[in-house]
Amino acid sequence: MAKEFYTERDIEDMVQRGERRLVVNDDIVLTDLAYEKAKRLGVELLQPNDTPPAAPIRPYINKTSPTKPAAPNPQTTSNLEAIRANVKSAVRARMGSQVSDELLDRIIDRVAAELGLK
């Protein structure tokens, strides 16, 4: 069976017709804008989970370690500083000054802690 795609305009048309529910299954695909429009207009999306269509499932983001991380050794600390410099350089090259150093430092520190580098 072919997949049926819904766009933002399709959701608007549904609401104008008075339809407030949409069953979303393997054969129904919503674009990102359609998903956002449905949420804004109060359309009930009946589906197995409440994940936007393009959102990846990333269980590792909130994964915590049951043990206390070991104290960083000097080699790890110098590697982390090299990583920090490389990440900041890459972000600056791509985004300019749109991201503050403080935010980058927090993100890098969080990832380093999750990886046990800090």
C-alpha cells in the first residue's frame, strides 16, 4: 500500500472541515511542518508515540552511569582542551558568533562528562 503524506496545508484544510483527529500509522506520514501545525491547531494525532516525524530516537542523551566517574588524568584533560578548541573552531566556522562561548563550554562539558572524559 502506498504511503499517504500530509503537509501543513492538509492539516489546515482538515481543521477547516472540522476534523480534529488524525490516525497516524506506518502508511501515514506527516511533514515536520504538518506535525507542528497539527499541534498548534489542537489536532489530536493518534499514534503509538508522541515523537515528531524527523526526531531521532537518542537514548544515549540521558544515559547515566551508575558509578562515579574516575578523576580525569592530565592526558585526558589536555585531550579535552584540544577537543574543546577543535569544536569551538568548527562551530565558529559554520555559525560565526551566533553561539556564545559559555554555551559551547556547557555543551562540551556535558558531552565530556557523559563520555567519562571529565
